[in-house]
Amino acid sequence: MLLEIGGLTKAYTRNHRPFAAVKEANLSLEAGEFAVITGRSGSGKTTLLSLAAGLLKPSSGAVVFQGQNIFTLKDGEISFLRNTKIGYLPQGTSLLPSLTVLDNVRLPFYLQSGGAPGKGPRRDGETVEKALSLLDRAGILPLAPAYPQELSGGEQRRVSIARALFNAPALLLADEPTGDLDEQTTAEIMGLLRQIAKGGAAILLVTHEPGAVCPGDRRYVMNAGTLTEEK
Amino acid sequence: MSQSGYSLSAGRLSWENLRRRPFRTACLVIVVFILAFTLFGGSLLAASLQKGLQSMAKRFGADLMVVPAGYGEKAEGVLLRGEPSFFYFDGALAAQLAEMEGVLQASPQCFLTSLSTECCDAPVQLIAFDPATDFVIQPWIAEDRQNGRLGGRPEGGLGEGQLVVGSRIDIRSNGTVQLYNHEYPVAAQLSETATGFDTTIFMTRRTMDLLKEAAHREGFGFIADGEPEGSVSAVLVKAGGNVNPNSLAQAIKRNHQNVDVLVSQGILAAIAEALEGFVAYINSFSIILWIVAVVVLMAVVSGSLNERKKEFAILRILGAPRKKLVRLVLTESSLTGLAGSLAGLGAAALLIFPFNTYLSLKIGLPYIRPGAGGLLVLGLVSLALSFAAGPLAAISSAVRISRAETYWTLREGE
Ligand SMILES: Nc1ncnc2c1ncn2[C@@H]1O[C@H](COP(=O)(O)OP(=O)(O)OP(=O)(O)O)[C@@H](O)[C@H]1O
Ligand SMILES: [Mg+2]
């Protein structure tokens, strides 16, 4: 099992009262699997993904990634895991405005001292090569020297995907990657995600798109913090 | 295809960030600039004044300076500020004072003012001393031997017609100074004192007589020409070992109605006191400014945090450890700190070095710039203090960013 979420609860304090954004969530995912979570706004989907990526600490429960409960890890270790094995596409735009598209994509390589050891590029020139090939794959190679502000929403989303793939993650968490896009672009982005799953990565996708689900996908619904799998 | 790429190091990322927020960056740099400018400028000023005072204290070989009544202030001007002046009284006083109880040594001096400014950029004070009794000028010459730029000085003293000149007197290439259309050989040039002595030319009494005669032949006249033979301008007095210079000054005034007595201890003490006040003022101002700068920088850095939450959230999502975020924030403040403090130091140096003399005159206190070593120490300390303000102000923000959990979820609209 690649990812195993068990009894995961995240309580916030709102209006001086504890309030569970995620309640006792359970979910498991194998390598190469494609899981889709739907649910109303405010039901806790983003919170769940943030917990799965180790960005938030849960009130209780565990996230076991490749056999390891990530909340027992130190910040350095969990950051390393996120950098090298977990791709995350946040809701909304998430590019750094001070860097070009190209530099945004190869940024993950530079966030761990010495880069990601064992795999990936070793020279700055190689990071450029790799970023360019990812941009090519996402269909936006000509935009490499542009700045994010000069891009459309769909183009920005593709850059985020290229960036999330830079270190070839085993798990890709995608939070409404087609949120505000037209049908055509949505279909293209979905196609890209399907391709990635074919490549062996597990994908956990939060979406409102009814057409996003394919036969063979695992389907989950989030409702007021409670996650249920639909068979 | 082989690509050449640069590294997206912490420095590079910080630089791109600073470039993208020119206004905020300018604020950070300017605060540190002002800080460095003030710290370096202030400490340089204070150190120069202290050095000036030390050098002046060394030069004050006499305990008392007896001058004609009413000329005390003018004499002080000659000593401290190099304002040329002349005044005369009966030369017999020197011998009388030498006999007086409590007086160890007494030696007369004669003042003359040269307006013929071939040698100098300002009117020059000429002082003649009596080699037989002098206990002030000749020791300087001996002490300053390493500064004696010119040879031809006979053993044991100054030869007839020879001059010893202050540090700011220009010597001709043939080793002479021209006074009243005559050239006089320079036996030695004294080192800088930042006092009136820097624009003074010293000679023996005999040389001054020769100089006046030569000047008369050229048609120059002197006010002193009307003075009776043997007139002097001042008598320098050294008090006996356990004699209080102040009481001795009182005693001299009681015995001689027509004199003023300057007590060098008193002059030095007054200057030292003024200087102490000035240095204390500079120091407290520097401390306050430093604190204000740190607070302002803290406000700027922390104010930009809200705007940058998203940026840090993205970095976290991409796998940046907390340490990396702290490093980015500190690198940014180090870059602005370095730019600001170097520029501030440079500006202070540019402003202060060329105006040394002007400042010295303006302040009215002896002023000597510290040597290369001293400058280096002052510069490094100012640099370190102003540079440190940036990272110090940023550290609390950096830690706050890296701690906050709620930042790390990116939602639409944030
Ligand atoms: N830091 C926080 N403090 C308190 N409450 C929070 C916090 N973050 C989120 N919440 C609440 O938790 C609930 C779940 O939020 P979450 O962002 O996970 O919803 P979502 O399902 O992603 O919604 P959307 O579809 O609109 O993106 C919401 O009601 C939100 O108001
Ligand atoms: Mg959400």
C-alpha cells in the first residue's frame, strides 16, 4: 500500500468552539491508482489533502506513506519526503511571481540542500533540461521564459503540474486542478493527469467535475468532514 | 541538448524577491544606510577629536603661557585654531619669571604674522623661540626627528636662518619656504597636531631678527617695528614638580598687573570636557538610532509577511524545510543589510574625508583622522553593527513564519 490514511481527524477552533474539518477519515491508495474526491465547498477536502501531504498536523489519526507514519518524522525528513515523493497541486494559483516559468518548474530541486540525492539532475544545466522537457510534455514549452503573471489560468495550472512532477513523485495530490477552466482545457488537464497515473504514480484528485471519473477509479465523497467511499 | 543554467540558491531566490519589490527593498536598504552612515561618521568624528586632543596634550610642553593683559583669548586662538596674531610686552619679564619661586623654566617667544602667502593657503604664524631657554619647541623637533624631511640641520639645534615648519606649510621643492621675498631653508617639518601649530613656522630669535631685516630691505614693515628692543609676545613657563599650575598662575598675576596667564591644563580640561559631552552625545544617539532602525526593520519585514504567506506556503508545499525558509528570510535581510551598510560607510567616508580641515575649523577643536588601522577597526565595527540590524530584525519574523501551521494550506483567494 502506497498511502494509508486511518482515523484522521483535524479539529480547528472556530468561534471559540472546537470544530472538526476532517472527521475519522480512512482512505487507502495503491501505486498507479486514481482516486477522486468530490464534496461541497467547505466540506474539508483541502484540509484532508494538506494532512496527507504532512503540511498540517492532525488532531488524531495517521497518514502512512510507503509504510511510514509521516507524523512521526521530523520536519526535515517530512519536507524531504514531500520534496522527493509527493507532488502537490494546490487549489488556485501557486507559482512564485518572482521567478520565470522555467525557474518555477525546477525550483523543487533546490529546496533540499544538495538537491534530491539518488535521482534527478546533478547540474544546473540538467535541471533546465528536465524542466524544459516537462514543460514540453505539458504543452507549454514556449512559455518557459515568461513570468507567471503573463500566463492564463490554464497555462499556470499546467506549469504547476510540470513542477509537481519535477522529482517524479510516487503520489500526486491535486486540489481542484480544473477549478476555473473551460471544458476543452479541463479535458486536456485531465488527460495529463491520466497520463501521469499510467506512468505509475498514485493520484488523489479533488474535483467538482462530474466527468472526471473513469471506470476503475476509486470514488470518495466528503460531507461535512466525513469521508465515505462510493462503491 | 546541453543547457547552461544558474543555481536557484537561497541567494538567487532572495535576490529575485528583492528585485520584485523595489519599494520594500529600498526601505530596508535606506534604513541600514542611515544607520551605517551615522555609526561610521559619528565614531570617526569622535575618534578624530580624541586623537586630536591627545596630540595637542603632547604638544603642550608648558604649564603656563604668560601674555600681555587682554590677549589671553588671542593667544588661545593661536594655539588651538591657528588664528595668527601678534602682541608684545617687555622681554625682561622672562628673566623675572625664571627667578620666581615655583617656576622651573621660563622661555620667551616672539610672534609675527605673515600674510605673504606664497607658502601657505592661509595666513601663517611665525614664532621665534630662545634656544638657550626653550624647553618646548626643541624637544618637539627632537621627537619629530623621523618626520624631519630635510637634512642640513646642525647637531643640537636649529641653525641660523633655518626654519621648522608645521605640517600644513608647503615646502618648495628645493627645501625652502619663501617669506618676504626671501627663501629660508627648512630643517624639519613637524607631524600633524590639528592645532594652530600646523600653520606655524618656528625659528630662533636670531633668525627672526635676520628675517625682519631682510624684509625691511624689501620694503616690508611690521607693527612690531615700533616696539622697544627686546619685546616678546609670550613667556612659556614650566612649573616646579609639586607646584600647582593654577596657584602659580595666580601668583604671577599678583606680581605682574599687565599680564594674562593661560593654564594649559585648564585649556585641555575644557576641551576634554566638551569632547566627552560630544562623544557621549554621539554614542547615545548611535544606540538610539540602532534600536529605532531594528524596530523599523522589524516592522517592514513583519508587515510584508502577510503578503508573503502564500510564497512561503508554496515553498513548503514543494518540500522546503523550515530551516530553508528561515534561511531565505535571513539571506534577504543580509543582502539589504550588506548593501545598505557598505553604501552608508562609503557615503560617510566620502563626506568626511575630503572635509577634514573644514570640519576641524567648524568644530573649533583639534581633529586628527585615525590611521589606517584605526579606520579599519571603526569601519568594521560600524559595518558589523549596521549589517547585523537587518538579520536581527528579521529573525523573529523568520521564526514566526516557519512555525505557523495555518499558513501551509493554500486555498483559493488567498
Ligand atoms: N485554519 C482554520 N481555522 C479554522 N477553520 C478552518 C481553517 N481552515 C479551514 N477551516 C474550515 O474547515 C472547513 C474545511 O475547509 P477546507 O478548506 O478543507 O474545505 P474545502 O472542502 O476544501 O472547500 P472548497 O471546496 O471551498 O475548497 C471549512 O469550513 C473551513 O472554514
Ligand atoms: Mg478546498
